[in-house]
Amino acid sequence: MSESVVTFCSYDKPGSVGGPFSWLRQLLPALRERGINCRCLFLTHFGGTGPVVEGLQEDGFDCRVVNCHDRTEDQVRWILNELRDNPPNVFVPNFVPAACHAARWVRTAGIPTVGVLHSDDTFYRALQDEFVFGAEYLRLSGIVCVSQELKEQVRQRNPADTTVKRIPYGVAIPTRAVEHTPRRFRIAYVGRLAEEQKRISELTHALIRVCRAIPGAEAVLYGDGPDKDRVEQILAKEGQGVQVRLAGRLPNSAIENELIECDVIALLSDYEGLPIALLEAMACGCVPVCLEMQSGIPELIQHDVSGLIVKDREDSFLAAMQSLAADPMLRQRLSKNARRTIVEQYSQEQSADRWADHLHELAKQSSRRTFSVPRRIVLPKRNPALESAEQRLASPSGVNKFLRRSRMWAGRIRRRLR
């Protein structure tokens, strides 16, 4: 099979954490082993790169970088220039709005374009609205969903021009597994320290209640994020006398060694896509205890078979933890089933094989041709739900309105000064 050339687009920043970052860092080396030559275009935050760019560059990948704070029109032009000079067989704009806008010109050059839905929130629904169900010229060739729920959400809206595929994340399977004993009951949280989605303050309060109610229980929060200070304040004020601590962000090389010493992985988010931290913990044999939510979790965890699903972050969560702490045999049973689930359905090899097959198939359909970058990048009206990821030029009507108001106020000031 001839080598396929695929260009991915993503974000990066110092200390970047989260599923979409971990996924890309793990996927690209696996795709290279499967005959896919990957190239990356990164939009960076806060003036620097992070572990994704640095790790991929160490592995020998061609990573091009531009400042994310440039205007969206400039980002689109930069992406198009890079793709024109090094045209791929397939372009994966991923979840980057500027790259999805650029995809319209790429697709007209015979290059398939693929977006990725990593989560179930207003941002990703807006990506669907614009680039799957929006104007025909904006529609991506395909969309990959990390969970069955996300796939069904898209398919229920009957996309006309965009193919829909489910490819879950995958993780490495460690050779060791957690040994559940009566002498220890340790709970882990791994992820962003953020109020939005993760509800990190409520989770911290819940862990303190559990460790206060269960003799000998301890909890460790691994991660970093915008609300780290809030977690530290809660622990300082309410965590006296209980074994709950904040351990900071884990490097990839240390994740397995830390999780292998934990019994339970707790995730009480409002929503998820398919959380990689949960997959990694289950692969180690940690018992997942998760809040009931629509996307990702129901297909991953069968209640009382491969983990526990709780109704709230208070009484239901506490009761689940008390049951696990009191019954090592229950922990052992759920642990084995959780690990088996990852081995059989969510291994890194399975995910990489699915992605490689998909990209190879798209590359066969590619009729890539040279294309010109337009002299003027004109984008459609901005979707408000994507504003956090876009810096748009003012529209001509907006500029004219600003000039008219400026002249009006200048005239009033002159009249008052007379």
C-alpha cells in the first residue's frame, strides 16, 4: 500500500492537558507505523508551544506553528498557504474553526476533509451547525465522533453531504493491574481543574465528604487548570484532618505508576465525550465511579458490571464509595470487568487501526490538485458559540457604522466647543 499523506490541525499551549491533546500525541506515532505520513499545523496560545508540539517534534514529525491570537482570516490564510505548499491526500481540520473554514478551499481541490467531535457541548454542536449542516460550500467531507452518542446526535439530523463515523479513543494496556486489598482505599481524579464541565469544586467537596466518612480513605487529584486556586482554597479550609491532596499534573510517563496505586477513578462531570483519563484508569484496573450523563459514559460503563453510575455528587456518590470501601471483592469484580472492557474495545491498537483504515480509504478517493489561495478571505457570519476560538475582522457594515458614530460624536463635540 502506498504511503498516505495526512495533515492534522490542532491547538497547543504551555501545559496543555485534555483528551484532544492526549489523543493526537498518541495517535500520530501509531499512524506512522501503519504507513501514514502525518504533518501538523498548530495554532498556539499564550505565546508558546506545549507538550503536544514538543513531543511530536521529538518524534520527528513536521509541526508548523502560528500564533492563535491572529485574526481568524489570517489563520485561514496561513493554513491554506501551508496546505498549498505541501498538499496532503487528506486534511483533518479536527475541531479548529479556522481550519474548518479553510477546508472549503481544500475540498474544492479534491482533498477530503475530516472534522472530529471530541465532546458534547455547545462548541461542538456549533461546529456541527456550521460545517456539517450549514451552507453547502462549508460542509466537511466527513466527521469522526469519539462516542456512539455523538454519532447518533449527528445522524439523527440527517447530514446530506458529510459522512459520519465513530472511532473511539484508545489507550495503551499496562502489563500490571491494581491489586485491591482491605488495607487500602484510594480514590483518584485525573483531569482539568475546571468548574465548567468538570465541576471541580463540587468534586473536591465530595471527595472530602467521602474521606471524612470512610476511615482510612484517601483521595488524590491529579491535574491542572484554570480553577486550581479554588481547589487549593477548599482543601485549606475544609480538608483539615482528611487525606485529600492535590498532586499536580502527571506527565504521561508517570500515569500508569500512579493509577496502579489507586482503587477508584472518580469523574463527576456535567458532560464528556470519551474521557481518556477514565480509559487509562480502567485499563489499570481502577473502578470507575461516574455521574450519570448522556455521552460517552453509558457506552463505556455498565452499572454494577464494569463500574458504578451515581445519581448525584452527594448522597449517591457517598453511598457508592462506602459500598466499594466495605467490599474488596466487589472492587475486584468491577476492576476486572473495567480492564476487560478497555482491552477488548478501547485499546490504542484498535483505535489506530480504525483511523488508519479510514484515512487510507479517504486517500484513495483523493484527487488532490493544486489550488490558489484567494486574495481576500471572506468568512460567513460568526456563530456566537465559536467566539472563544475566533478573532474576526470587523464586517464592512460594522466598520461603516463605527465611522458614522465617530463622525456624529465628533460633530457634537465641535458644536459644544463653539
